[in-house]
Amino acid sequence: MLRTLFLAALALPAAAAEPGDATPYAALYGALAPAREMAAFDRLVAVQRIESKQDGVRPTAIRLTIQARSGAIAIRPAADGSISFPMDDALLAENPPVVTNQPRGSLTLSVMPALKLPTSLRWSVEDIRAALAQVEELLARSPVEGASTSVRGAELQFAAGSDASVTVRGESERLLVADADGRVLLVLDGDLAGAREIELSRAPELALPWLGR
């Protein structure tokens, strides 16, 4: 599974550090620049995440603070590590320091493309294929070292331990049940071959492209 398309290791100093020892906003803005490129694709959304390389540190324990002249801007990750880092031209021009409560070099910031989820529990396979084609176009524009540019399917992510399922409809019907981690894999030349639409038992939290192995 394609977990992240773009990665940037952060060497952010602790919040008590002197401003001169902090990471410039521009460095993080640059690391997350692919999010702006993804915005050009109408069937994709950019997912920003931050995580610790240290065992036992939950994303909700991580704090980032942009020390802007107008006041501190706090960034608090969700339970899955997703964040919304402000991609702001005015902040880029100011380039304020960014600090964290975690040890230097212990954080990883990532940006990955996700498929824009449907507004209902029914999702046409044509729309899924069109979204995955946009991922291939994105990868062709910005190749990832060691990764294939051929997208083989999509991975739907539901809450771990949920009873979520996906019904694939075409000439026949097939029921796919989420695994213990809440994931359902839809392979283009397998599960979705000849399919017309899928019906979701509930809305997934995320739909990620899958490059296969």
C-alpha cells in the first residue's frame, strides 16, 4: 500500500528553544508544497500527517507552534496524525520560527493524495477509476523514488474493529468485509473488473491509492 508519496524528516527544536534555533516556516511550507500540486486535481485531496519516530508517542501528544508576529498559531494533530498546516503566502513572507514539544529530529511530516470521497454511500466505479487515473498523472509529474507509477487499486479505511463492508455490484455482487484494521482493498483488475458501482455500509475515513507489490 502506498503509505506516503512525499516525506520530509523534521528536525524541530523543543518549544523552549531560542527562536534562532527553531525551524523556519519556509522549510515546512516547502516540505508540504506537494499539497498545492494535488489541489489541481478535482478528484483528489491532500492529507497532511505528522508522527513521531519514537515508540509510544501518540499523534495527539505532539504540538507544533508557529511563532508568528501576530500571535502564536497552534497546530494540534488528530488521533490519526492528520494536521492542517497553514499554507499561507503572508506567513511565507514573514517566515516565522516553528517549534514543537518533541525532541529534535523525532518527527516525520508527510503529504499523501487521497481520493475525494463520495457524498453518498454509493460510489460509481467509473469515478473511482477516474480518481486513480489522476493519482497516476500526479506520480508521472512528481515521481517517487523506488515507487511504481502504476496505480492498481484503492484502499478504503474505516475505523479499526468496525463491521464496515463494501458491496461491489456489476454482473454479480460481491461482499467485502473490512479487516481487523478497518481496511478494504479494491483492486482494479480484480474486485472492480466489470463492476458498475460499490455500496458502502458506512462512510470510510479515507480512501488511499494502492500501488500493489
